[in-house]
Amino acid sequence: MSDSKYQTIYFKNKPKIIGFYSIVGPKEGKGSLKEYFDYIMKDDLFGEKTYEKAERKMVEQAVMGAVYNANITPKELQLFLSGDLLNQIVTSSFAARSFDVPYVGLFGACSTMAESLAVGASLVNAGYFNNVACSTASHFSTAERQFRYPLELGNQRPPTSQWTVTGAGCCILSNKGDGPVITSATFGKVTDFGINDVNNMGSVMAPGAASTLIAHFNDTNTTPDDYDLIVTGDLGKLGSEILIDLMEDHGFKMGVNYNDCGQIIYNGKQSVLMGGSGCGCSATVLNSYILKKIKNGEYKKVLFVATGALLSATSTQQGDTIPGIAHAVVIESQENFDNSKKNVKSKKRSKK
Amino acid sequence: MTEIERNERYNKYVEAKIAKTHAWPSLFNAFWIGGFICVLGQIFNDLLLIWFPTMATQSAWTFTLIFLIFLASFLTGLGVFDKIAVYAGAGTIVPITGFSNSIASPAMEFKNEGIVFGMCAKMFVIAGPVIVFGTVASMIVGLIYLFL
């Protein structure tokens, strides 16, 4: 972790989130963020025959919803970046069939929302593309059958386990229009601290999150206090506590402005043990609660760190330890970004 | 600090950080729900013997097992079994109900992948090892019995 320089890139041309949309399952729709979501599904199948098909439909709706909210037409969309948890990222690729738009599939497990935003912002900032859709989704029922047990199996979940969020989120990035600005991104390194318990993802991903956060603070010369909100993707209760300890070991004190999407998406009465997880966890919380609060001025500068566990069912069965990763993006309100630019300019002038 | 030392330290730290769970509430739930299932089986068994006085005790046992297997599969199909099992733990797994559920639940789950390679093939993903170990164990016991 010592040579953590140059993991961060800066976007000078103001790639903006001009539209965003979130869709969640019925359980999430009863959680503590219910009034922030754009759409709450009435049942997990969403009118489809299989849960996999439902997940695809969620991505399609999220992208179309974000396009609508961005006030552009589907034809103006130039690129579709997406990823998910299923084998061969079928959810994203199959959803991409319904859009007449170039598609790049990404895999970063549950870190995909930040990954797609970082890649999308780079492409928009460079001027290669405009109106880029960055999306991801997860579904409890598809993730369970791929990584764990059949839904109806009568087993007890270990106390450290988390609940995969059923939900999808999408952001439209553009260099025109108005909206929260993505100002920098920190790409994370893969970390593996030797955990091989599939029911303890928080402790798998916490070192990854710590590595990326430390790199980000060092690269940008900031401290946790410089942000109105620092939010990790799906560390859950245990993972968040571990992250706070790991950061303190490296001299960074995470204050009350730190939170975790997995911990805020459900309410205390929903039996989800350590909290939410999955691509959809950070995607839906970002595309509802966080971006809405940046838009209404409650948050000015948010550090969004989506965390992922890069495992497959095969690697787990063969006894491999689980690598974790985290990518971070800084999202600022437009006013805040403009003001900070003015301040820099006035400082330069006063120096002259 | 080498990577192995770091990982060992981290694993120990995580282990200590995990909130300890109390065994007694789980044991209590497992005991009364598991016991209730057994009482249910016994009642069915006794009723059979009352209703069909000519039935052999051995046959009544078999019918009782079939009854419990059916009941567990039926409740699995209704989506109720897993909700009971969250509280019961070993209480529903240990009686034959757990075995029934472990066959019925993957059969339901994988029916979308087709009858042959989905439902029928995946039906045994969880119960398969139990069948294999059960068969091997009974062979070993049989051999020992042969030479005694």
C-alpha cells in the first residue's frame, strides 16, 4: 500500500451526471430509502418468466429511465457501459441488445457502479463520447442460485452474511447540460488478505476499500474531513467497522461523514444481518439518495467508493481466498465545482 | 511483515471482530420445532395403527416417513418451509424433512433450465453427498455385520 501514487485521474472538462434512475425490488422498496427510488417493483419476477430475465428488464428500464430523466432521446445515447454479477455478465450484454448503441461490458463485481462511472467520465472528459450510460444491476434470486443455495432451501444464514440487493441504477454522463460533476476517480488495486469465507464479504472487501481510500487521500492531498459524505458500496456493518480500524492504522480518522450503502438501504427491522450487498446496492443508493441530495445542495462533495469481491463459485469450491477491489469517484455539486475553480483562479491572481 | 503474517493477523482480527452468537436460543428453537415434527410423525403413526389395525408396525413407520417427506416438500413448494427453517435450524434439517426440502428446493429452482439437465440433474446438488455417504456407510456396516 506504500506506493499508492498515481491511482487517481482528474477530469477537467466537467463530465456531468445529467440524468439518473434507480429501480429496486419489493424488499428494498420497504427499506429506509423507499421515498428516493424512481421505481419499486411489485414482485421479484417483474412480469418475466425467470429471475435472470427480470434482471435484464431492470437494466433496460434503468437505462431508459435515466435517458428520460436526462432529457435526451435514446438516439442521442452514444455508449453503454454496464456490468453485473452473473456469469459472462449476461444481464448487461443481453440488455444491450435492446439498445442501438455501442456497448462495453465491465466486470468489477459489486464495484461496477464506480468502475463504469470512472471509465465513462474518462471517455466523456476526453471528448470521445457524449451521453454515456453507466449502469449496473443485481438480483437477490439470481445471485443466490449462482453463488449460494436454492431459494427455498431451509438453511440459516451465518451472522456475517449480507443480503444481495435486487435493483439496478443508471447514470447518463455528458459534457453538456447540468448535473452533479465527476471531478476525479481513483482506480483500485486488487487486494487479498487471505479470507476465504463466502459469507463474510465485508472483511474481504474492507482492505480493498482501505487501499483505494488511502491512495485517494494521498493522491489528492485531502483528508476524510474534506468530504460531506464518504460512502462505501456494500461493506455492511462488519466491513465498515473493519474499514474504520484499517484507516485508523494508516492515520486517517473516518468521521460521522462516513457511511455504507449496504447499511442504509434496508431498515433495522428487515432481517438482512450485516446489510445489503451486490452491484445494485451501491448503484441504487447512488442513483437515488446520494445524487438527489447532491442536486438539492445537501451534499457538495461526495466520495463514492464501490467495493467488490472478485470471486466465482468455482474459485470458492477450490478453496481459493477471495480478492477484493474498490474504485472511487468524487462527485461534486455543480456550484461547488465552479466555486472551487473560482477560488483557485483568485488565489492564482492574488499570487501574481 | 510478510504477506502470510499479514493475512494471519487479519484473519485473527476479523475472527475477534465477529459478534459472538449465543447457542442457547438456536438450540431451544431447534429442540421444540424438531420435537414438534417428531410428535407429528408419532401422532400420524399411531392414528394409522388405530385406523388400520391389521397394518404391520414396519409398514406404519414407512407410511409415516412418506407423510413427513410429503409434508416438507409441500411446504417447500408453498414457500413456507424456508421461513420456518430460519428459526428452526437443525430442528427442520435433522428429521427427514430436511432431506425432503434439500431435494425439492433445487428441483424447483432449476426447472427453468429444463426437465432433464435442470430439474432432474440439479435435484441432487445438495442431497447427493448425503445419499453417497449414506450408501457407503451402510456398505461398510453391512461388511462388518457379515464377519461378526
